Amino acid sequence: MLYLSFKVLHIVAVVVWIGSLLLLSFISSSENLNTSQLKAARKVSEAGIGLTWLAGIVLVLMASWYTATWWQIKVVLVVVISAIHSIMFRRWQRHNGSAAKSNSALPWALLALVLLVVSLVVFKHP
């Protein structure tokens, strides 16, 4: 039951994290940039990334996946998504919350990475 609880927490955290990153990428490319929306997206995204990593690490330890190839590939992809997260917020901070135009390919890159991660989890060998 504890494992399933952490699994639910991990999935919800991933949805919140990735959803807020996608929202941020669309908001920051808008002509009518609302800094309060950016601040809210940042807070939600930071909570999401923290819970994602925390619950994910607990799940890996509980299931002893750390030697599984699918998991090692997943970690690399999640580190890349985490780096994109960091780059987006640093770019925003550098522009003092003003219009820091994002790359229009960023949402598609995020979605592709998420698709790869989810595919690894769904098609993993037990």
C-alpha cells in the first residue's frame, strides 16, 4: 500500500511539474506576458519537480530498480527535463520577470522527452 501511495504521489507530481513547464513555455512566448502568472507557474513547477524527484527516488529504492537499464535511461531523460526546467527559470530571472521569449520548439521537446520517459515506464521488463 505504501508503494502504491508513493506511485500516486509521483504520477501527480509529474503531471503538475510538466503541466506547469508547458504552461510557462506558452506564457513566456506570449506578447501579453503576465509576471504574476509566471511567478505562480514557477511555484507550482518547483513543488512538482521536488515531489517528482522525492517520490521517484523512494519508488526506485522500494522496488530496487537502480540496476535496471530502463530506469538508468529514464534518469538521464529526467535529468535533461530538469535541466530545461532550470534553464527556463534562469532565463526568466535574468530578464527580471519580463518578456523572456522562449523557443517555440521547447514545448515540443518537453513533450517528446515526456513521451520517451512514459514509454520506458510502460514497456519496461518486470
